[in-house]
Amino acid sequence: MKITTIGIWGGYPNKNEATSSFLIEEEGFRCLVDCGSGVLAAVQNYTELKDLDAAIISHYHPDHIADIGVLQHAAMVGMQLKEWQTPFPIYAHNRDPEMFAALSYKGVTEGKVIEADQPLQLGPFEVAFCETIHPVYCLAMKFTANGKSVVFTADTEWKDDLIEFSRGADLLVCESNLYEKYRGIIKGHLSGKQAGELAERAGAKQLRLTHLPQYGELGEILEAARSSFSGDTEFAEIGAVYEI
Ligand SMILES: [Zn+2]
């Protein structure tokens, strides 16, 4: 499977970039993982929009859904041009009924419910979920295909359940929004050291850090992650492709 980094920022995008988002592809099936600010423009560096098969959303904060509206416009234009297979499926939880309802738009996109305890068959992927700890209900995701797996933590503070959920992942894409000094002060996110600890305790093979802050010395976050994980650890880099 192939994972492409679309954006790496938490909260809002840096100049000309996008919030944390990834494109995951297997056997020609392409799924966008989160669709926050800047994502719709950025993803077109790697695929034509009409070649997307699905989108999946971890939670309803703007840095994960801000570009859903323009994705819907693209799907509408695509439908009018008879280039898109519509309705285009957008998978998300329905714990916020109003936000979930808004995923379905004029027959061009359709919200599809995901449940924490129900693995989803999505094209060639089996997708499992784990509720995280965040100010709003949020789901981490594990995509498995052909014996390989990638885990996206989405947004979360430390939760032991994520260790078992990430067990043996070939790639762990972990949020690391916090410098160590903000642990316990800023809620709902992980520090670099905690991301490394999660990778270490889960026995993940590779760690990529995402959902980064716009301030401070980012190198400190990477260093902290490397201090607690002995495996391959880098920032997710915009445009980087991981083949697992
Ligand atoms: Zn976020």
C-alpha cells in the first residue's frame, strides 16, 4: 500500500500548505484520510480529484473537515461533467448528527457511518477504529491490506488502548502537536516523546509525526520522539510517499 503525505499541520495550515491529511492507495483504490484546510488544493499534486474513491474523516474539527465543502463542489462539477462516480462516499462517525448530515450534499456526496467497534471494508482495505481522547469524539484508524497495516492516530492525548490498537503497525502516523513543556497543560494532544513511546510500546516499524504546531523549534519534537522510539522516526514530509 502507498501512503502520500498531503499536509502535516495541526489547527490551521502554514502558508501554501495543508492541515494533517494523507492519501492512502492500494490496488488503484484511493482514499483521502481527513480533509482539512488546504487539502483539496494540495491533494491535486498527487491525484486528480475524480480519481479519488472515498474520503474518511476522524472528527469534526475544522483542521480535519474544512475542505469538505469544496470537495462537494468538486464532486458536483465532476458529476455535471460525467467524470465522477457519484455519490462520492465520505465516511465519518455520526456522534454529531448535524455535522454528519452535512456530509451528504445534493446527491453528489453521501455521508457513511463508521462505528468505533465495527471494522469497515473499504475497497481493498479493512479499516478498524479506536476512540481517542480529544475535546470532541474522534476516531483513530488502522488500515490493513495484504498483511500490511498503517495506523493514523488522528488527534488524541495519551490513551493506553492505542498501544494494542497500533500493535505491530508497519507504519504509525502519529500526531505530535505538543512540545514536552505543554504536556498536561494543553489537552487533547500528544507530545513527540509520547508519540515515540506509543510507537515503541506498540512495536511499530516506522513512525511518522504529523499534526505539528506552527511555533517553536520543531526539531525538539523530533528529538523527543527519537528519545523514546528506537525505530525509524521522521516528520511526515509533504509529498513523501511511504510504500509498505
Ligand atoms: Zn486537529
